[in-house]
Amino acid sequence: MDTEEFRLPRSRQANERLHAMIPGGAHTYAKGDDQYPEDLAPVISHGRGAHVWDVDGNRYIEYGSGLRSVSLGHVHPRVTEAARRELDRGSNFVRPSIVEVQAAERFLATVPTAEMVKFAKNGSDVTTAAVRLARAVTGRPRVAVCGDHPFFSVDDWFIGTTPMSAGIPAATTELTVAFPYGDLAATEELLTRYQGEIACLILEPTGHTEPSPSPQLRSSREDPAPGYLAGLRDLADRHGCVLIFDEMITGLRWSEAGAQGLYGVVPDLSTFGKALGNGFAVSALAGRRDLMEWGGLRHSGDRVFLLSTTHGAETHSLAAAMAVQTTYVEEGVTARLHALGERLAAGVRDAAASMGVADHVVVRGRASNLVFGTLDERRQPSQPYRTLFLRQLLAGGVLAPSFVVSSALDDTDIDRTVEVVAQACAVYRKALDAGDPTPWLAGRPVKPVFRRLA
């Protein structure tokens, strides 16, 4: 469809209703309509498999489903049946249900590097619990986060370090310091500078999992350099701090046991979410028994308020998580995600090259977690060119803030996506030749999620 003919009147009306009642018009900033071309932010009616339909009746091939959470596709029969079965048995009780035992056993069998686990509803719950536990165990105030990774928590200890820091006291933010990914020397210098003050190192155990502002693109696999994670493990041990892996994105997508299962380095604590529930709300804090027990009852020391959530043990979400893990293991889902991603990446690169924009439309990342970059005439990251690209994809029936695949995609979906990308790249070439993408935007450019002004 020509982008001049592509309109979403019902979605536009629904977006106005959303903004009238919900700050930001969405419950996640990354889902905001500012992340899409003006008046082309579809409001979803329903989804099935790798496809979604908007309220205007358009069908899209969807990527990055549920911010990477729906990795098996929408309405996956094995997952929905497991959740439905528990809904008929009751979802929440005054005491733990037997499902909590079963879910913990299933998780620890899937992630054998962990000895105990506690469930919650979202990633911020468990990353903040991990940080709190590290501070309690070490008696130290500072948190060291990887400055190259975009997000760890909605809580003050992290959000205060972003451009959206309004409302967070400087005293809180000053307790969070940053280290660069892949640079052991710089990390050791930080630990030495704050000797005896840093409670933990927290990072995603792989390279960039989101589009990077840097035009210097890394390898397509984004694996850590040999010895890097083991080096961090050694630094944490020598400096007496807790090593925390944030496996929100890497969990299941890198291997069933996450990146720690793939790379063979065991953190003290790790956090999981997103793909764990295939869209159902469930997250997990896992780790060493001697640390996790600080939040338990079977010791005589000070109590640590580790995690206590009303809905953290909802039976249907835990059942969904068990079904997801079983499906990954029995059906080889991680390998399928990689195969689909490799096919897509090759097709997108070929399409970009054929239209003469291979240096401007770039795709990278691990095959199961592909992101794309849109670069301008000087090969610098460009929001206007991203807007142009997204407009063309949407008009072609591809909803893709990233190219993160789900296992519900098939070869026909991938081939169609590549066709649409080729059409988008042809327009991209015209804009590059004109030296200005503005005539193809039809409105304001898309905006970064983290910015100081609305």
C-alpha cells in the first residue's frame, strides 16, 4: 500500500482516548505513540501466532512482540491451556499453592546454575530485589550498573541515572555508578576508586541488546569477548561484591538457561522475565542459596525484605511459565529463533544492498534478538530516517520497532518482510539522494524513549 493512502482513523481516535485517561497514552513508554510516525501508531485489537490486527482492520506481521515477551507467538495453545486450567482452580490464595512448588522446581531444572528462586510480576521487581539483597549482604551502599545497557528498573536507583530523572533525589542517584561493557580495566578502576563501597555489579551478560547510538557497529552475534564474563566474576570475588546478571532479554532467547547457560559463567544472582511467561506477567529472581536465604526465615540474622508481592504467585502465570520452559526444551525453540533470525537478517541485508543502502539500513545483534539501525547521509543514527523506514514498513503490513523474532513466524512471513524492507529501502535511497528525508515523513520524527522533555 502507498504510504500516502495508509491511514489509521480508528487507531488515531483510540490513541486520543488513551491519552485522555492514561499518562503517556500507554502503560509502557516504549509502546507510546511517540515511538511511531505521526498518526500511524496502530492500536491493537487482537493477535494470533506471529500476526496482530489493529482496530482499523489491518493485519501485520509482528516483531518484538510484547517488548520481547511473546517469543512463542500469541495464543500459544500449550501456554494458554496451562493457564486456563489453573484459572478454573483459583488464581490466588491465603497460603502458597502447590503450583509454586512445581514452578520453582521447573525453573531450577531449566536454570541449574541457580539454587533458589522467587517469583514476581515484572522485571523491575526482581532487579531491585537483587540490588537490595546485595546491599544487605555486603553492607555497602553503591550500585555499579553497566552504562552500555539501556534499562534495569523503574525504581529510583536506576531511573535517576537516565534523562527522565525528574522527582528523584540527587542523593539517591549519586549511589549508582557506571562501568563500560567489555572493559575489565575500567571496571577494576571503578571498584578501586570506590573500594569497599560497591555492593554489586549488574549487567546484561551480553553486548548491546537495543539499537546503539553509536554508528560503530559490533559483530552480528554480540557475544562477549572471550574471558570477559569470567573476568567480571573474578573482579567481583576479589572486591567482595555481588555479580548480578539481568537475563530479561537473554533468558530463554540465548539458551533455555539464559546467557549464563550459554557462556558458562555463574553469577551470584540473576533475574528473568519477558519470554518466561510468553506474555503472562511473571518474573524471577534466582541465585545462590546462601544469598537468597537472607530473604527467608531459616536463619537468625536481620531480616531482608527481599520480595513480597500480592500477585507474584498467581497460579495461571506460573503455569504459563512452566509451559513455556517445557516448550522451549522439548521443541528446541531457541534454535528455531536463531534459524528464523538468521534468515531474516540475511534477507534484510541483501535487500538493503540491492537498493544501495547497505551502509544506512543495518541489522545486527544475536539472531534471536535482532535490532536495526537507520543511518543518515553521514552514517550517523537518525530518528527522521527511522521514521521514514517505519512508515514504509507499516504501510506494507510489518509492525517492527525491532526485528526480534517469535517462533510463530514462518518462511512466508520472513519472505514477505524482506519484500517490504526492499520497498522501504528504495524510498530510503531516494531520501538519501535528496539529502533530506523530510518529504517522506508526513509529520514529526519518532522520538527516543529516554529524553528530558516530553
